[in-house]
Amino acid sequence: MGSLFPGLPDEIGWECLLRVELNSHHNLKCVCKSWNAALKNPHFYEERKRLKISEQRICMLDDRRGIVVYDVEEKSYRRLPPIPAEITNFYHCHFAKQKLVIISDYEFSDRERCISNSVWLFDFTCSKWRRGTETPRPILGFASAADEQGGLIYVAGGHCIFAKDVRRCTSVYNVEEDKWDFLPDMNAYMSSYSAVFSEGKFYLYSGREIEPTFEVFDSYTRSWKSVENRFNSACFLSAFGRLYCLSDPEYEYNQPRELIEYEYSQDKFHIVGAHSMEWGEPLIFTVEVGHNIFVGSMDYDFVQTFLTFTPPSETGGAFKRIGIDRLSGLSSFVLHAATLDL
């Protein structure tokens, strides 16, 4: 295919391509076969992360299955090809190993909705979708979180009309091997989930419908343990090397949401700040992007709000809050989001 840059060693050419901004990568692939092959190399984006020159974007999925990759700083977006299947709104999305992973509760077949935990993967290196192996059992209302570095998606709880005690069941999906494995059952039944993976552990919160429960799965010891948690949390997220959750004010309008940090060493939660989000309805998603947390919610009149804020631990003082206007390029309401690091 020839050298990357005529007259230059390929090592130097490789270093040059690594440093081109993410928004231009699609154009780079069109220049020549050598550049196209370089950007499709599985180590290309891993090397950008190692050099700390990778860029973060937010991948957002709306309720019409449209997918937008949004640049918060530039306030620009680009659309991904549509998912090659008709799935419902009940899906989870994660990013691992340069792939966007979609796990759906339902999929339509012959215009009829059926339980089908289908898995779809979009590979950013080649810009193509492929179908993955379905979950080991059909489940509804499950929780999930991604170990991006390990390329694993953890799935827990839910309910299923075909099996007993499924709310305690957990499994893990290996993105590169396209393989599912069962994990030990949780200690308690879970419902109304919020989940996150951080520091080698899968954290799972359950509340509202049953007694609030917080369990932690250690991926090294492959065991669960329960942790005391008096907070009713809407969303968990791993950000800035810490584990946070935002409290849920039980649908009370304009009540302050407490930002709660989990202390790894002591297995305890403590409040690190509070901020009024100016809405009382449940949060739809929270994701980390750069030095901020990107938040989306929808009120009872189906008006969606987006904002970014930086917690006190990052600013050294109070919350820094930035409201975001309605995002262009979205055909409907955003229901799911994931942070891309490419």
C-alpha cells in the first residue's frame, strides 16, 4: 500500500496521523489506502489514549433510534449510520474497545414486539455495524455498566417470565470475543437500577420499589458484598477517578440534588455538595466528558433539558453549571448516552 508519507519513515508518519484531531479522521481515511489502513489499525486509538491525546465525545441515542456523536466544546455533531434492526426504546448503550455496544430489551419481528436481548456493535475503526451474541437469557429492565479498559459489559438483575430469581442473576459480555459468561448471583433482589463500573468493581444500586440496596461485585475475587447506603440515588457515574451519585428528591419540584461521593477505602458514602437542577423529574442519563458531567432530563411535558456541571472537588468551590440549548441534529428525545474516548 506504500508508505504513509513519501520521504518519511513510517514511524514518523504514524506519529503525525495520531495527532490529527478526531473530527478529521473520516477525511483521513479517504486520502489513500495507507492512511485508511492506519486508522483502522486496532492499536491506533489505544495509542492516542496512551499518549493522552484522545478526544471525548458524547454518543446520544434518541427514542427514534437516531444516533448522534456530539462535541460539547465545539457544539457540533455528526450522525452515525442507523442500527440495522428495529429495536424499542428500552436499550442500553456503552463504549468499549472502540465500539459502541447496544443491548436491547425488545426487538420487532414481522411488526410484532418480542423479548429479544439483541446486541449490536458499531466499530468506529471501520464505521460499520455488526450483530453480537444475544444475552444468555431474555430479561427486561436490567442494569448494565461497562469496563471500557477491559472491554467488558456487565449486566445484572431485571425480570423474566421464563426464569425464576432472575433479579439476582448477573452476566458479563466480552466485546472482543463476542462471548457471554455467567457471574455469581447477587445477595438480594434488585429493582429500579443504577449501575457503574469503576476501579475493577461493578456497583449496583436498587431503590424506590423495594428497600434501597447497594451491592458491589469485585471482578478480581468474583464475589458480591452489600454496602450501607441511606441515599436514594437517581444516577451513578465514575468521573475524575472517583465514584459519584446524584440523589433523587422523590419527584419533588426544584429540590436540591446532593452530589454524593463514595469513599472506596471505607465503603461509605458522604455528601460533597448540593445543587438545584431546576427540575424535579428523574434524570435520564449522566456521563463524564472532559472535566464536566453532562446531564440530561425530561419533564412531564416532554421538554428535555441538557446541562454540564463541574463538582466542587474539581473547582475548589461551588458547582459550576452551564445550561445547553436544545441540541440540533436530534430527531427526538435523548434517552441514552455514552462517553466516547477516541
